[in-house]
Amino acid sequence: MNILIVHNGKIPATKYGGTERVIWDLARELVKSGHKIGFLVKKGSFCDFGEIYDYDINKPVDEQIPIKFDVIHFNSINRSEKKPYIITLHGNSGKISKLDKNCVFVSKNHAARHGSDSFVYNGLDWDNYEKPDLKKERTYYHYLANAAWRVKNVKGAIDIIKKSDNEKLYVMGGKRLNIKMGFRFTMSNKIKFFGMVNNDKKFEIMSNSKGLIFPVRWHEPFGLAIIESLFSGCPVFGTPYGSLPELVKKEFGFLSTNEIDFIEVLKNGNTFSRKECHEYALDNFNSKIMAEKYLEKYIKVLNGEVLNEKNPQLLELSEKFLPWN
């Protein structure tokens, strides 16, 4: 099968790039299975296992799709009039409007909130990452998200640690001084900031962490930070919103909307099994499973079927910031 992956971004990802890392690992896995891959992506991209085509958002997408491709995999809202296609919605749609019948969501909850049951969990190629030392002593917790997004609630994570007795927090994706969020400056020496980090630095920090503090205040569609942390042997301490209840089973973390609950649980954060967290991510959120699930979607549309009988549509707008106290 010849598969064209379309995304208005550059590949490969160097720092944040969640979608870019997912489609890169998906494509590599598809190639391993004998399929041919092309990327229609932003100029300046490169790939050593598939063809690259420069994506011009000012031109109709069908004019940019080479005839040889059998199926098109869009990673933003788009469609083709000439080729079978699917569309992965990676984020929250944010408004009540009808989506394409060939939409795929990234978690069961993400799909259900749009009246759909069509979803594929994100997966990563764990062979690209060094296996963490699950036995050595760990001395801090970590936060991993784009802290400029208020819904990711870096303030909540910081407050938990500041009010804990002896805990420390390493923040990836945020800065000590943040003017964009209304001049915030974190004084505490219990908090260390790293800004946006590359994959090597990120996994170095996570491999020495006791767990991920992730008190998001929106319906998280999936959360790569969750599976990356689990792979590193880190339980997840988050809020019960979006995909978290289905990804973070009780064996692998703790969910609450209450700051005091977190402070109490972190006192015994080391009671979770690092080995079980690691194996759970390894077995359930890998790129091989993801590729197999997407192949099922490709075959379905190639056979002239649609992925959803009705157009998916956000069923209810949620509060801008979900409760946290």
C-alpha cells in the first residue's frame, strides 16, 4: 500500500512536536510492514525512509497529492475529493460543528465526546529510547507539557510541590519567569525549570523522576507525556479528565481534582511499581499496535466504507477550565 501522510508541520520533531513524533513513528512502522510512505509536510522537512513533498496550504490539497498514493492520512481537518482518506483529530475541536465521517480520534473518551467510537491510541517506537534504570533511587517529580497553555495547569503542579514537605519538581516545557501568563515568577528553590527540551534531555530527567505531576484542567485528548513517563517507570498523578481515567489505571497512578489529595499521595509515591508502569507503556502504547490499528482504518476507506455512520460532532462544550481546588 502507498500511504501519504499530510501534516502542516515539519518533520522530524526536535523538541515539543507531539504530532510530528507520532506520525514519524507511525510511518516507520508502516515501512517495516512493507508499505511505502510519503509525507506532504512543511518545507524544510526531511526523512530517510519515505518521500517528502512540500505542503503549500495556499493550494488545494488534491493538486499536491501524487497519483501513485492509494490512501491519504490527514492530521488536521481536510479532505480529498480524489483519493480515499482518513483524518486524525489530535486535539480538542473546541466548537460544536460537524466533522468528517472519516475522522479518527486519539482515545476512547476523545471519540465519545464527539459521538464516535472511532479511535486509535497514539504509540511510540520505544526502541528509539534507552531503557530506564528502574532500580536506582529517584529524588524528584517532573511536569511535562507546554506550560504556556493554561489548561495544562503548571501552577497547580508547582503549588502541590511547594506545599509538600520534602518534594522537588523538575518542570519541562515552562520557565521560571513567564510574562505571557500575567507576569509569573516562581521563587521556590524546590522547583527547577528546563524550558523546552529535546528527547534525550527529556528522557534523562524522566528516568530519574519519581512520577509525573499532571493536573490538567481540560479534557486531555491523549497526552504523550503520560505514556513517555510510564515508559520511564513513572506513575502518573493527574486529574480525572479526558483520556486520563482510561490511560492511568489505579496500578499506575492516582487521579484527583484536589490539591490536598495529591500532597498526601506523594508522601508514598514510591509504592507504585516502576517495572509495571514501564511494561504497561511498552505493551500497550507502541508504534506497532498503532500502525496495525491505522491499517484497519486505511483498508476500510479503500473498500469504500466510512469510519463513522454519522458526522462526529462535539456533544457539549466544557468549561474553559475544569475544576481544580
